[in-house]
Amino acid sequence: MSFAVFPEPPDVDGLQVGHGQTRLRFEDVAQDGRLRLEGIWPAIGPILWGKMEVASALLRLGADGVRAVLTYVQLEGGDAPVSVRALCEQEVRWRLGRSVDDAGGTTRLLFDTWLLSSAPRGVPGNPGLDPASDERVRVARAYGQHVFTRPAAPAGQHRVERLSDPLLDALPIVTTEFRDPRALLALPTGAAALEPAPRPDAAPTVFGLCHSDGNQHVNFLSYPRLAEEAALRRFVELGRGARRLARRAEVSYRKPCFAGDVVRIVMQAFELGDEVGVVAVFVPEGSGATPARLSELDRPLAVVRVGFSE
């Protein structure tokens, strides 16, 4: 599916690479043995925050009011079956980056992360069994972009222009692309729309404490999960059926949601080759969003572009 090209992991070593093993939860794996998108990202936490030296640097910056806020994620699930009885091998990489304006000036300082997951091949259709062989297959990969900001600073003072930390000072900062949420307000290149215009989901989405985490707002994984569920409703409505599994997603976050917020998911379904998908845009309930084009939704709370395979 023609989503954004997955960025190649950087050629880094030393403190910028971490490894570990994680165990899949039973609910992370679909009945056919493929890993669900929701089960991909959680593996990064125990390695990045539990084993890698950069976690101390991020905590020191946080004590000074500077946080690396996640703004964009790419998730890709593999097609090979896995077993919930086997450990997954995880590799995490990270680098510092900056986006620039036309004159070459820094507009944002960025913290980019990659996750590469592999595991022994499982038994098709029965993920509860032991692995079928010792052959290792790619389970998933993920990329996340964080923006360094001062979230508690007064208006106009959020931007971070330099990082001051003994661990980070000596590391290179590469020029890279900032993933703007507005870039997802379009169907993937080459896709054919399955409906003439975006339409709101039938019911509002109500966020509760079950969607939130210790950051005091809705956890970012809630958005692709809710988009996947809304997409299945739309596929049934369009006569395409719901026996499908999301295999890739791009997610951008512009503004956090909180427990108690009521939002509406505005979607447009599409087809590309033998796959179907949706662009799902989260907007405040009552905003009157009935756009003729996705690009008219220029201030979304979050945007999810997700593709499905049977």
C-alpha cells in the first residue's frame, strides 16, 4: 500500500542502539497468528526507558521543563504467523534530528525512534501453540517522531532551540523531515475512494479514564485502535465486509484529548490494489465537520491513515 515510505533505521551504534526480549500478550495476536497493530509499539518502552542510557537524558531534560512529545507514528505488522509462547527479539534505535525552514534555520528539534521486531515462525491459525520452527520472521516494525518542546511554558515560549545535556551534547543532529499532521489529510497516492466524500462516523467517540495514561491525557494507541474499529463499521456499510486486519498505519497527533472529551471520527474509505483502508480524522464533537474534501479538515486533533488486508 502506498503510504509514506518507511524511514530506514539510522546507522548508529553504542548508546543509540538497544536490544531486549519481550513476550506477546495473548490479545496482541489475531486468530490467524498475525500480530495486531496495537501490540507493536508497547515493546519499545521496556527497552528505551528501561535499558538505554538516553532515558536518563530525557528525564534530566524533563526536570528542566523540556519534553520529547510524540507527534507521529508509523506501524507495520508482518504477514507471518507468530506464537504467543515465544519471546520476541526487539531492537530499538534512536537519533536526534532537526527540521529546517527555507533559509536553513532550525524550526524544531526532533527525537526519532525505530523498533524492529522478530520472532520464531508460528503455526498458521493457532497462535497458542509452540513455534513451528526456529526460523525467525519479521513480526513488525515501527517509527516514531517526537518534538522537543516546553509544554508548560507560556504561550510563544514552547519552542526548544538547543538541548543542554552531557549525554546528548556530543551527538550529531541530522536534518530531517517533520511529519506534519496535515500531510495525512489525503488518500494514499494511487488510491480510489470508495465513497464520494468524507463522512462522520455514526456515533460520537467518548474518551474516558480507560483511554488515558500517566501523561494525564488519552494514550496515543487509542487513536489507531478506535480508527480500526470505525473503519470496520464503514466497510460493512459499504458492503466490503469486516473480516480484515489492519496491517499498517500512519498516525499524527496535533492536540491531546482528555478523559471526558467527546469527539467525532470523520472518515473516507479507499481501495488500493487488493487492500482497503480509511483516513480517519478526529475532530471535536459539535464542530460541524462535513467536508467535501479531507484537506478541509485543517485543524484535526489526530489523523490516522490505516490499511487492511484480509
